[in-house]
Amino acid sequence: MARLAGVSGQTVSRYVNGHPYVSDTLARRIEDAIRTLGYRPNDAAVALRVGRSATIGVVSLETALYGPTSALLAVEQAARRADFSVSIVTVPSVDGRLLIEAVERLERQGVAGILVTAASSTATPAALRDASFGVPVVLTERVSGCDFPSVGLDGGGAARTATAYLLELGHRKVWHVSGPPLWQAAHDRKAGWRAVLTSADASGRSIAGDWSAASGYAAGLRIADMGGVTAVFAANDQMAFGVMSALADRGIKVPDDISVVGIDDIPEAAYFRPSLTTVQQDFRRLGEQGLQYLLSRVGASPEPEPPLITTSLVIRQSAAPAVDRL
């Protein structure tokens, strides 16, 4: 390459490694040689020379859920714009031991920093309490009892918004279909639902789901058999769809008989019939913010920990004013 460009090997090395003292004329000649030869730099070799990897690690759950996959896509796209590549290690569950093993595996790959998107309300604080890592680590969820640097969505606020909206419609008993108990997001949303009911002197019961439409369907059948229920708040849209499907199969109309509200605002929410009233969460912003915050900690000027990302209510057709049937 140096011979084709008519420069020294040292000049090529300075240019490829981003050294500022290469003239525009020489830079153009080196670029022409790079295009002619189809050269691609070896990231591992560059990392050894300059002392900084161009790769960010991500610990992610093995899931096809809309929220985590949307945030992960946003991380990859934001990293690409910042000239970083992404190395992903997936874990099957929010298990503390698996989380630590995944982080250590990425460390061995020489990544510059790590985003952890698999957070548990109990396992994550215990796993990270005494952990010591050689690179910056940032969580993409604000975990209770864990002081690791983090970004996050205001899931508790989303749940409070959804529950308060149903109470404003006149419902005095709001059932909740929650996410898996070990998930921090499920814990936050359930706590938000309960806080609003308590402050309004209203009531409700919860049924544990697993984020899937199937678990929402099972919960919907139980709710249909109970009688006297007029409102359901599901911890994500997929479970809300399952609830609505179960109610339809039992001849119960949404929202005429029972109102249903979800969280996330996945793309399908606007096209379900009736369309789903839900609380929108900005997963793209979560991924971008997580990557930006991590890169600031990789660099010399760490940014302050950002506030929780706010959510917004999207009113559609699945919730309506309560009707007195006495």
C-alpha cells in the first residue's frame, strides 16, 4: 500500500490509526491506494497498537421481545455511527452468574466497554455488588439496590400513567397482568400499578405472566371466569393482546365490558381490533442513550448519569368509561 501511494509505511500507519499529522495530499493518495487494494484494517491489531478497542460489548437476553430487540438494534446503529462495532453475548435468563460470565467473556475479547441489557431485580444487584471489571460497564435498566452506572426507561411511571387513566375513566378495580417476577421491569410496573391504586383507595389483583401473548391469554381466561372485572392493565402489549383475545373467545367485549391498557406501543398496537390504548416507551432512545453514556465513560470525560426516559400515553379504542351494571 505504501509503495502504491508513494509514501512511507510509517505515514500509512499514522493515517490508518487516525494520527492528525498527515497532510491532505498524502491522505488522498493513501485513500486511493486503500480503495484500489480493498484494504480493511484489522481491529484487533489496531487495538493492540493504540491501546483502545473499536468494539463495544453487549450482554443481551435470548429473546424476540419487541423492547429488548428494538433497543439492541438502536445500540448497533448508534455504535456504527460512532465507528464502533458490537460484540453480543446472549444469556438465556436474568441470572447473576450468567451475567458475570458474559461480561468476563466480553472482557477477554478486549472490548472497550460493555452494555448489560439483561437485568434482574434480585440477581443483578447481588452479582454486581462485589464485581470488579477492567472496562466500563453500563446497565440499560435502573435496578433497585444497584449503584452501577445506568440508563433506563421510566417503567414505574408508565404503569402509574396507565393505571391512573383507567381510574379517570371511572374504574375502581383494576386487575394487573404482570411480567416475570425476577425482571426489574416487571417489578417496577407492578409497583407503579399498586402505588396508584393505594393512593386512590382503589383495588385490584395481579396475575403473573411471562411477557408472552400466551400468558396474557391464560390470564384473560381467569379474569373472564371471575366476573365483576371492568379494567385490566397488562405490563406489556403482547400480554394485553392475549387478554383481549381470551375475552373475545368468552364473548366479553373490549372495551364495552372490560377495558384493557398495555405498555410499550409496539407497531401492531394500532392495528389490533379494537386498537390498543397503551403507554409508549422509546426503546430506540434507550439504546442510543445507553451507547452514548457508555462511550463517555470509555473516554476521558464521563457524562452525568442521565435521568429516566419519560413515557407517554397513547389513547386508542381498548379503554372506555366504566359502566354501572348494578
